[in-house]
Amino acid sequence: MLIRDLSSQECQDFLTRVGIGRLACARDNQPYVVPVYITYEPGRLYGFSTVGQKIEWMRSNPLVCVEADEVRSHFDWQSVVIVGHYEEYPNTPQYKEARRYAEALLEKRFLWWQTAYAAQQVRNHAPRTAPIFYCVHIKEITGHRACPDPIEIAAGFAAPST
């Protein structure tokens, strides 16, 4: 298998296309990773949630990491990692336009709201709260792509990448 770095443009193109990633945050030296729906624009990722562990942890430590990947096979995959910081858009007049903008971007994704509301239903004891829109300000993006090498293809272990 051959692994190469993705260019900045390839990372951006990938993030524009994918809609799900894994958000990592930490509190008290304990990491926490959860899948999230995301949407990308240069310099930012946007997400949506309800109050829960990840929001509480990001409020206490806004340094976060997001990983998104696409795996076609053992020999053919892409992965992008974003390092940045969390900014919440509270349901206040000051953030009204930012919330509206984030929602407009997110609603272009199919079922973008589903995980947050499904999680809230599981937490029956939690009172209904306003949805939380947030932004991850991107500090760094890196990515890798794997593809089969000619020997793996010739031996029949892998098909050529498309």
C-alpha cells in the first residue's frame, strides 16, 4: 500500500464532500470522541448538537480535533484531521445571524439534525433546550490517502484505485 499526504486543496475538497466526522475533545486529561454531522467552509467546520457531554467538555476546553475519513477498502482510503477550537453560537440576539448561517449550511446535508435530536430523546430526563450550533475554527488541516501499490494489484490483493 502506498500512502501519500493530501495537499491543502485536496483536504478542503474532501471536507466539502463528506458530511460526517469524529469530534474529539478532552477534559481533565480524559479524551472523548463522538461522530458528528459537519459542514465545511474555508477556515471553519460547523456542527449542531443538544446539551450533553461533548458540549459540556468543549465549553470547559475549547481545543478540539475532528477526523473525517472515507474507506473503500484496506488499500484505498482517505483521512483528514482538523485541529482547531470550538466556538458556541448561543441562542441570543448577538449570535442570531451566526446561528442562521450555520443552520443554512448544515441543512444542505441530509438528516443533519437527526443525531442530536435522537440523542435528546434518549435523555428523557433532560428538558427540551434550544439546539446548539457551533463552529470549529480550523488551525491546521492534514490528510493522507492510501492506494494499492503495483505489486498488490498484480498479486490480486487489490484493484486499481479509481
